[in-house]
Amino acid sequence: MADSSIVTLGPGRSLLVDSSVYDSRMAETTKEQFFFGLHADETEDALPRVETRVVLVGEAGNMAELEKALQAITIMEVPVVKIKEGQPGTEAREKLIKSIVNMDINTRCIKTDNVRDFGDGENCEFETVFVLKDFQAPEYSFLYKNDSRILGPPAVMHCASKGEPLPFSSRPLYSMTMLNLSLCFTGFRKKEEVVTLVNLVHHMGGTIRKEFDSAKVSHLIAHSTHGEKYRLAVCMGTPILTPEWIRKAWEHRDDINFHAGTEEFRTEFKVPPFQDCVLSFLGFSEEEKTNMEERTQKHGGRVQAVGDEKCTHLVVEENSIKELPFTPLKRLYVVKQEWFWGSIQMDARAGESMYSYEKPESPAMKKAVSLLSLTTPNSGRKRRRLRETLAQLTKETEISPFPPRKRPSAEHSLSMGSLLDISNTPDTCKTSGENSKPPKSSTPALPKQSARWQVSKELYQTESNYVDILATVMQLFKYPLDKEGQVGGPILAQEEIKTIFGSIPDIYDVHTRIKADLEELVMNWSEERSVGDIILKYSGELVKAYPPFVNFFEMSKETIVRCERQKPRFHAFLKINQSKPECGRQTLVELLIRPVQRLPSVALLLNDIKKHTSEDNPDKVTLEKAIESLKEVMTHINEDKRKTEGQKQIFDVVYEVDGCPANLLSSHRSLVHRVETIALGDKPCDRGEHVTLFLFNDCLEIARKRHKVITTFRSPLGQTRPPAQLKHIALMPLSQIRRVLDIQDTEDCQNAFALVVRPPTEQENLLFSFKLTAEDTLKSAWLKTLCRQVADTICRADAEDLIQSTDPDSVQVSTKDMDSTLSRASRAIKKTSKKVTRAFSFTKTPKRVLQRAFMANGTPDERSPGPDGDHMGRMSSSSTLAAVHSPSMINLSSAFERKYHTFSRSTTHLI
């Protein structure tokens, strides 16, 4: 050890001028305070004693929160270096950091405006950390040139909040905004720009790597979409960001709670897939071309006409373009449309070599075809066998609806598109077979089968096609969307995927087994074999699998449309997969509607099989049971669907009515009808108010039109719902309705009706009168519907007996002058009076005291249990019904229980 000595650095950066030395050596050091086999206490004895101190320079000395943070920090990191002497006769010395030790801070806060008082950084008796607010100030330049340790206030406050020691850094460290981030640069031409960005990254605690290493580089900063680093980052899923990300992060440098690596922040600065690309489109319809041009510009590219010299990419519709109209330049990429949509799906520019367009006559295409052709010595026999197999598939085979024991070569040559063609019925296949000569085959032809077998074979064929469609949905759409580690992140959220596909995996599983059973039945056919048993065997699983999908199919379709509109990557994903032969030129929505249509078609085929089944065949009864089981499944689906739609309607009511009670939501409750009315009395709301009645199977929700719409409701998904247009008044059980009055039409009263109500806490009947406003609402039909629901609720069969016709004078109801100026002014004055009364009312008169006062001052015939309506308390908003005495006392007919109809001020809890 004669050629070396161990010392601590004074100003920390003096021995680490070369950043590569620091980056490589720091990986070998440890903060466990071991050095050359010595423990921490032994190390301190071996080290020269140095005084540690923190100096606040200029504006930093005036920051009270900074001083407070320093009081919480008692330790700083100090580097220990090994100085290796050079060869004799030379002054060169190699200085390496061997470890970092923690030392107590002797002097925590020294304030100064002149950093030159602390020397030029060569004093090894002090380990000094300078804290500066401005990294552009002259003081910073002086300290930087003298290799001093420099920190920014945010870095100090970050350490205080985390309970960590002041860090050692070979470079000035302002904040921890990019702590633990490792960046790599590509595509930059100006060295000055790169140097500026690198310095900002270092100031925020990040590191820089020259070479791209996916295991160590966390982000790639790209100025263009060219280059090997960009390709590697795309393949490895490394975020690719613009230089603006670094500049914006620097603007947040004083926020100690901010980190530049969060997904929410960096999303805005992703490099668009078509940056630096100029695209032109050939062979597309005007509508599709316009769509692609708009998406090109949205994703950072530009658009030029076909043949323009500025173009970097020519996107070709390969199905319609057989030959290019010009000879492309060597620097022009001629690609298929899949490259365009693939780039948007990945949110990164895809490699052009995989999607290069080649016309059929080109050498490259000929080479590809030759590689796929059969060139073995027995190629003639193989081609002949392949032709025979294909011919067997295109006609109605006399043995089975599929080629028995196909060779693998023939099986793999089939296109999935033909399997999705449900129009391939036995009739169409038969026509095709009659127009073609039977192939030469060693397999003997069987005699013509029965009609029962023919229909059973058709059932199998359609089932096979259906299973293939489900397999296409699973393999092309669901599995890729579920796949982890997608380039550019997940295309859809898991909730959206579940909403779109629902129970498709369960449906696919059960029908795969049904197909296998039908295949075995058709291959080993006999008239005694039972088709109905197969359906009955899986009827229970069909009941479980189908309702969840069919009931929410509309929601699934809406989710697809919304995501395709709002998420460009999902739109591109659909474009790529829907154009594949396996989809048969059908959209995802068109494929997903097949489960909705499948069970009815199976029922029809079973009926057809039953027609061709003899009466003495045991399968006759079994088929009837199978058909009934399918009807039960479809009935179950329809009932569940109605329930689901009913629940959705209740949710709509809750969102539409402000203050609607939460207990309106119930699994047994359904919305029956809705009518728009105008109140004709003073209660349940003021005369002339627009009231909406929501009739449910067991209750009646009464809501009035809001006078002033306030705020909006934001759902958990972040979508802003429209403001509630209605205000809750009451939720009344139908059991409280004692009579429904059909008020006869007169000159002064049109389209009116009333409800006689008896809440459980009231001693008298209450009357609520309304006028129907909607022209398409027939009063007689509405009243019959209402009475039917009331009768069902109270278990009465005589629903029509609940309706009683009466003249408007007997109940003092009139619809005259409802919309007059005087009427509107009167309502406005009454509302203002109520507001003033509520504003200046500090006490409430007890109900019983008020009633006794009225009874004491009135005659027996004039006594009323309720005060005047203008002095009533406000109605409770949580399922309460306040009824008060109308200014005009109503004398009901003797058909009712009491002579006088009065209103009570008491509050009634209805639910």
C-alpha cells in the first residue's frame, strides 16, 4: 500500500471530473460503511478528521423552510477515495471513489453572499455543501469551476421529508425530479441542444447513458423516429418522449412532491408515430382517405399528394392496387395499410420492412410463392391430392360435411374466411356439386342419407361455423387485448374489455363441446341416434352463459363505438384485425351479434329435425324437450333483459331527479310509466308547477321541474352528466292511494285527474290534483295503468273499482288561466314570500300549539287542523310528503270516509 493513500474529498466533485468514472465506480461502492474490511467505527478512526458544513448562498439564506429542513438533517454523505500514485518521475495520479460514508454535520447553516470567502475548493479540512437557489448566478459558475458540491433547496427539502442524509453527487444537484431515471438520446443533430438537456437531467437527479440498454435505460429522448435506438425502444416497450418533457419537468423543479416519471405527466410528451413522416395514400375511397389523412396529422405526420418528392411513405390499399402508377424513389417506403394502422395501435412507428408492398409480378413475390409451392419429386401427386381435397370441400359430400381424415397439408391450406360464410347451406353446396364432376377418390360413396340426417348435418355445419366465429373473436380480438406487455401500454382498460366481450369465453367453451358431440353423431350416424339429448345435456350451461352477454349486448356495442371514437389505438387495432380474411370482412360488432342470433336459429333447425323424425323414434320426444329447453333459455334471457333495462331506467330516474331517495333502487322495482303534468292544487307543490310522475310497480315518485339548475354530476368514470332537471318532492307507496278520481272535462277543466291519499300518520284523506300536459298521453289509459298497479300492490282484483268519475266543481279543481300572467306573478310572489319567511324564521311554532290556537278562535264548523299554506314549513327532501290545508276547503262526496277533506302539516315518512 506504499503507492496509495486514503483521504476524504473536500469539495466532493474535485476528483470526479470525468463523469464516466463516477458512473462506473459508484456501482461498486456501498453505503453500508465498509471499507477495506473495516467497520464504520474503525473506518472513522482510519480517516483524517474533517469538518462538515452546509453553506446557504445568497437567496437560499432567506428561505425559512430551507433552514427548518436543515435542522431535521443531521448527516451527510462523504466520499472516500483512493489516490493511486503514478509512475516514478510523473505527477499523474489516479483518483477513485472506493466507498461513501455517513458523517455528522458539524455546522448546519452558514449564510453568505460571497462564496469566495470559502476558498477555491482545495482545502481538505472541510467537507462543504453549498446550497444555491439560482443555478445561473455567478456564484454557481465560481463554485462549479472549483469542483464544489452544489445542491438546490428542493434537494435538501426532499432529504428532510424522507429522513435521508444530504446526498453526495459528482455534479450539481438541484432537485429529485428525475431521481432513478436513466435516459438515452437519439436523433439529435445539434450538440449544444444535447448538452443543455443533459445538464438539466443531471440537475434533476437523472443519469445519462450513451448506448441503449433496455435493462438500464428507463426513457428514450428522440428527436425523430429513425435510428436503431428508436427501433429497440419500440420493441422493448421503453417510453419514447420528446425533449420538451425534460424542459417541462425543469419547470416543476421546485415542487418536491413532483416526479417526471409519472404516467400522467409523461403521456403528453410521447413521440407521435408519424413524426418526421410525410404520407400519401393510394387506392382508398374518399371517405377512408380523408379519415387516414386526419389521423396522420393528429399523430404528428404530414400529408402530400401521391408522387410528391417530399413523401417519405406511400400507403397502398393492396386489395385494389395491382400496380403502382409510377416508379418509386429508393428513399420512398411503399407500405401496405397495415403499417399505418399498426403504427397507430402501437403508438410508435412500425418497421417498414414487415409491411412492404410488392406487386404480384415482382421478383420478391415470385420468390415467396416459389417457397410456398410444392417442389418435391412427388409434387404432381401432392397437388392432385390437394385439388381433390379442395373439390371435396366445395361440394356436398356423400359421407360427411367435412373431409374425413384430411392430410395436414390440405387442412392447413383452408382459409378461415370460408368457415365464416354461413350462406354455405346444403342447398348451395349441392348446386355447386352438381356443376362439377365428382373427383377421383378411393373412398366409396355411400347411399343417399335421410332428410333427418341432412338437417342434422346442417345443424352441425352451422354449429361449426358459429364456433369458428367465436374462435375468431377470441383469437383476433380478446386475447390480444388481454395480453400483458403491449407495446405502448394497454389498448383498453380491463373494465372495457369485460364490458365488450362479457361471457363470450363461456359461450365459446360450451359450443365447442356441442360441436364435438354433433360431429361424433354425424360421423357415426344412425336413425336411432338422439340429437335432442345433446342440446338437453348443455341446456343448463346455456342458461348460465347466454343471459349475461345478450342482456348487455347493447352496452357492449356502445362501448365499442365509444372506445373506437375516443381511442385511436383501439380504432387502429380494429382496422388491422377486421381486414384479415378470418373476419370475412365483418366488424367486431357484427361478429358479436352472432350469439344473440344463435339460439333462435338452433331452435328452428331442431323443429325441422323433429318434422323429419318418425313418431316411433324416441328422439321425437327428446327433441320436443330440447326445443322447450331452448325456449326456456330464451325466455330467461328476455326476462333478464327486461329486468336489466328496467334497472337502467331506475338509474336514469335517480340521475334525473335531484334529491331522489337512494332506496328507490331495488331489485324488485321496475318503472311502469311516466307522465308530465301540472299541479292544480297547492300541494304536493304550488299550483301551476310542472310535475313529473314516475309510476313504478309499487310506488309513485313525484318530482317538479327545477327553477334553477345548479352544478353537474361527475360520474366515477370521469364523464360529466347533464344537470338534474327535476327536484324530488315525494316517494309515495301505491298502497297509500285510496281512490283515483277521473275529473270530467268541462270548459274550465280539461284533462285533469286527482289522487285521494291517506298517509299512515294522517287522520284525514289528502287530495292531489294534476293536469296531463302531453298530447300523446291518453288519460283513460294512464288511469287504468295506475289503478292496475295499485290493485296489484294491495292484492285486489277489482282494479277498475278504484276509479271514480267526478265533476271538477265537487273537488274545486280548475285548469283555467294556468298560464296567465297573473297566475305566474302570483306563483312568483308566493315563492318569494316563502323564501323571506324561511330566512327570518328563527323558531318553529309547534304543530299542536298552532292547531289549538286555530280551534280556539274558530267556530266548530270552521275549525281546521291545519294552518294557512303560506306559513307552512318546507317539505322534507328525503321521501317525505307534506300536505297542508288548501285556501279553499274541499267538500268531498259521501262516497269517501269523511265529510271534510283536510290537509295536515305533519311530515310523513313514506318509505
